[in-house]
Amino acid sequence: MSRAKQKGTSAESALVKFLKTTFPLAERRALTGSNDQGDITGTPRLAWEVKNQKSYKFSEWIKETKVETVNANADFGFLIVKPNGVGLEKTGSWWAVMEVSALIELLRKAGYVDAGL
């Protein structure tokens, strides 16, 4: 396994471990080729794209996350980025990235924002 693949796998595994406290069925998703549905399954209606890279490519990664969200028929997609210098054991300190419009929709569905606004 290449070093880059190993880094990605370790980050995905760390996030799954963290998510299992909320989503007991969370697990790494097997590669699905051109119909990629994200890196983690077992979290109903959610898609997850996990990145553990030295250089940040947020624009590219957000586009990838959006495609995977559609492919997974998910309500929301999250780009999870392991910041440089933050270890695998500090998964709760990683970054969750999404477009503001998706965040507002999430807040509406959670009841924090009046849907009629």
C-alpha cells in the first residue's frame, strides 16, 4: 500500500472509531469506483469524504464531496480534513467543511432556523 493510501486509510479508520459513539454501524466503505459514495457508511443519509494530506485542496475536495453526496443519495455530505499537526487520536479536533447553503439547510432541518425565512 502506498504511503498516501496508508495515510488516508488511517484517517478514515480514526474517524470511524470517533463516529461509532454516535453511529454504531459506521464503517469504512469499500471502494466503489466511478460511483463513489464517500469513505464511510453506516451513517444514514450522510456522506463522508475524509482527507489526510499535507496540502489542502478545499475547492477540489468540496466538489468531490458534493458528487459523492448525490451518488449516496444522502441529505448531507461532509468533508472531514485532518489538519497538519493534529494527530489521529484527536479526531474531534479535525475540520468538518461544507458549503454555507448546506449548513443553513442542516440548521433548518434541525429546527434552528425557521424554514419560512
